[in-house]
Amino acid sequence: MEKQRNSKSTTQKIYCKTWREPLNLQAIFMIFRRLSRMQKIVYAVILSLFLSLFLVRCSDPADDVIVTVGKREIKRSQVVALLKTKYPEQADFKDIDISMKKDLLEPVILRSLRVNAAIDMGLRDDPEFLDILENYKMRVIGSKYYERVVLDKVVSEKEVEDYLERQGIELKARHILIGYRESQQSENRSREESLALATKISRELKDGADFIALNDQYSNDPSAKKNKGELGYFTWGKMIKEFQAAAWNMEVGSYSDPVQSVYGFHVINLQDRRSVENYKPDRGDENIYQIKRTLTLAYPDTGRILWTEHYKALRKKYHFTKNDAAIDQLVALFKEKIKNELITADSFSDEQKAILVAGWDGKEITLGTLIDQYNNNLSVVFGRFRERQVLQNEIDRMSMNGLVIFDAEQIGVVDDPIVIAQLEEFTETQMDRIVDRKRQE
């Protein structure tokens, strides 16, 4: 790969290892905008053919950097990641034909041009952009952290693989639910009485009784009267674990013995089993994460308890403290300020801004932290914080987010390749959008 720079011009040029002359797309686009509709059609065909030839010459798979667009390098690893998403059946960049290469590289090159323009506009220092990026960064790191400390412990790799394979099968079923006092669908009967009733219903159905009649008479499912117990088609992971395990082992047309879940006892009728047409397992990182989230729903208590215990240990590990007296002090301060003036950052002294409400190893949440968080809307937000519980909830939220990010940094989550790739993708996408919007303004 050869980089060439022209300090006297900001024109963006594209270089590749085997094509020594730069491809100046910026100039091409300026010409394109001045053409008539028919000329644009002809020009687009010519440009497409030219770019195809350019990509043939540029796509040297032995080089880590495939194309340089102005100040940005498009690396082979980026294109391979796109390849796995768009053409998962292909093994490598060198194995795909020219039309596929063009489909992969064209949008990457165009986005790189716009991102370069965004950087030239100073967007990396734009407060709006930085705020959007910081919020997204918190979500991405938080999701990966939750996956590592909860999802990976609740859901095994085998369950993920089973889920992927079973996604190729759909079941159709209906059920009659019998609740009892301790179940989530609580009814005024004991567990033993509910089991006896569910057993009776199962036996009658197997003997030929009418399902809808028994559903209308006995089912405690809140939607039973409306949907007659029908659940429609569903794939693996959409139902609670006890229900789906039983349904997957049934023959079409059969009725189950009572199946216990947190909701009560289910009597299941499997109505149909069919293959999902053209199904291909998606093993992309984002899909695997969503599968783990879905499967965790089958263990609602396990996931919740595990997270509660983990967060409790996290607070102890980093010596978390909360100052209730300081929270009361802030509530009184907000009541006083909101009554007398429009609140701004200047409404508070440096001493007041230093009031410490929570903290852990090397980190603090102060009034100054709250001001920085809500600087553009202080009167409205601090008006709500006159209610102690509202302020308490916000401090708890900020503390949890702060501790999670702090621990994520300590255990290397922020350096996870998936996190880095997602942040880079989001950064470029947002830059692209903001540039387009600013140009239209």
C-alpha cells in the first residue's frame, strides 16, 4: 500500500498497492452533480465499470490495507468482517468474484469519504457528537459486560448451538394453564389440587374430550378466553424452558401430561411441526448475544439473582459508599433554588458542587457530576430532584453504570474486539449522518 499526501489540498484520493494513480472520487462526484438525469444514468454505468476494474487491481489479499481513502485506511480485516455478514458462505475476500468485491467496497469507500469530511469539519470535537458517542459507548460496554458476568454463566455454549439448530424448526401448540396459590398465575387452590386438576384435564383430552370446551372451563391463562389457548408458531427459546422442553419431545397431535413452570401446570397439545424455509444459522456476534439474552429469559430467577449478587459483590470490591445526609442536603438545596431562580451551573458555589453523594475507588458522584450530566436542562431535572426518591433513583442508576464501566475497564471488556468494532462502526455511521444533516441545513 502506498500513501501519498498533498499538504496544499484537502481533496480526498483513493490509492491501492497495484494502481499508482489516485482515484479522485470527490472530483467525480462534483461532476456527477452537474449532469442531467440521462447523463447521470450513463455516467453511473461507466463509473460502475471503472470502479469494478479499480477494485480488481486494488484487492490484493496479501496486503493488510486494501485501500487508502484520503486519510483513512480500509483494512482487510474490515472487509472480511463485512464479507462474513453479507456472504457468510464465502471463506475469504480472495475467493469472491468482482461483483461481490464491488458490493463490499463501494459503500465502505463512500462512507470513508464522508467520515474524512466530518473530521475536516471538526466533528470529533462536536459536543452533540461526543454526547451521542458516550451514551452509545455506555450501552455497548454495558451489554458486553452483562454478557460476560451473567449470560455466559447462565447459558452454555451447547445451549446456544442447540438454539441455532432448533431455530430451523417451528412448532405450533396450544395449552391449558392451571395455576395455584404460589405460582405466578396465582389461583385460590393448592399445588396438589392444581396438579390433580391438570392430570384430570390431560386424561380427558387423551380420551377425546373437546379442547376448546375444557380451555373455556378451566384455563387460568389471562388470554385463554380470547385465543382459546392457541400459541401459534414459535421457535426454540421463545417459551419458558419447561414448556419448550416438553413440546419439542412431543408427537404432532398428542397431549402432554401436566408440565410445571413458574406459571402453574400446562397441558400442551402439539398441533404442528415444520421446517423454516431456507434457514441458515447466523453465528454473528450480535446474534449470539441476542440468543443468550433470549435463552436467559428461560431462567428469569437465575439471571436476576446472579446479577443482584454480582452487583452486591461489585460494591464491596470497590468500596462503594453512599452519603444519605448529602442526598438530603441536595434535596433541600434544590427546593430552595427552584423556588427563587432559573437554575444554571452558576446557581451553585464551588463548595456546593463538591457535595459528595456517592463514590468508590478513585471515583465520585457529586453535585458537580449531576450538573455536568444535565447541564442543558438543569431547571427541569433538578425540579424533579426535589422529590428525594427521584434523586435517590438517579444516584443509584449513575452508581450502577459507573461501577459497571469501572469494572469493565479493570477486566478488559473495553478492549474486547467486538466492543471496539461496534464503537468504530457506530462512530462512522453517526459522523456520516451528522455530515449529511449539516449539509442539508
